[in-house]
Amino acid sequence: MIELKDYSYDREQMVEQQIVKRGIKDKRVIEAMKKVPRHLFIDKVYQHQAYKDYPLPVGKGQTISQPYMVAVMTELLELKPEHTVLEVGTGSGYQTAILALLCAKVYTIERIAGLKEKAVQRLNRLGFRNIGFMVGDGSLGWPQFAPYDRIIVTAGAPKIPDALIKQLADNGRLVIPVGTEFYQTLNLVEKYKGRIYRKELFECTFVPLLGKEGWHKD
């Protein structure tokens, strides 16, 4: 469905050298990242860098996350085929594609309409039919389809939005970068019998999460 020969070697090398060797063990995550053609989620001028281990611009001041970060955040979700996932920050749609291969349904929110439209076109061309899209304030989540088994936020927040905690199902997992506008710590949040358990993992850098429960744009 989405295997392209011209970059297949680069993609295999990306997975083996940048992901497997750095400790990612979830076989389903590894296989998903071998399948999704990352170069189709960025502009042609950057495609020769598509399988390098760093973020790349996708327009409107946004980026596609480095492959390792995509892998580690996805692995932390511990996705099962029956899960419903909320993604905050569609961006290019690359992370969305990885999620969609691993769960039943992805609901993804993007605040920039132009990015959302490009992601819809890419993902439709690649044959994905289990993704719902919305343009809106991701810090408020998407209450219509809550609760979600898993939530992933691909932008740095000043705090964990209360709206996302409320929309997380019991026994659910939320992965989110929390900190300043420039540096964050990746957080894993788990909900069990209504109680919230939070673990800080490692430092990272994401674009800021803008919105009512995120950073406020001047």
C-alpha cells in the first residue's frame, strides 16, 4: 500500500540505526515505521534528508519530529489494535500515519487549516481510512469522541491541559512534552481508577502548544 522502492533502503537504515539501536523494542512500532514513507510528508526540497534523525520544517513554523522521537512517544503509548487515539498536533500527518497503522481509530487536531488539508491529502493518497480530522484548539481536545484510550501531544505545553486529562479513559495513557516554550520534559501520564499518575522521562524540544490551555499567542 505505501511501500516505495526508491527510499526503501534509507527507511530500513533509519529504523535499524536510529530506532532499534537506540532501544525501541515494540515490534509493531518498528514495523509501522518501516512501512510509512516519511519523505512523502515533507516538501521535495527536504526529501533527501527525510530519513535523517532530526526534525524538518513542514511550513507555518511547524516541524515533523525526528524519527526517534516519533518512535519513543509511540512506544510509550503501548497501543493495541482496538484502541482509539487522540493526537494533538497533526502537522505533516507522519505521526498520524504511524498511529493509524497501530490502532482502530485516530482523531487528530491541527490548529492550522493549511497543514491539516495537506495531511488529509497525503493520508488519503496512502489509503488510510481510520482517521478523523479537525481544525481547532488542540489544548481543549476533542470532547465529541472522548474518552480516548490514548492521547499524544506533539507540541510543548506549559502544563498538562485539564481538558485532556478529562478526555483520557480509565487505564489510559497520555504522552506530552511539558515545560517552557523552548525546552520541555516528556511526560507520561496514566489514569487508573480515576487517579492520575505522572512520570517525567527526558528532556526534549517541541514547537509550543498554542491554545486556551496552552501558550497564548500575542
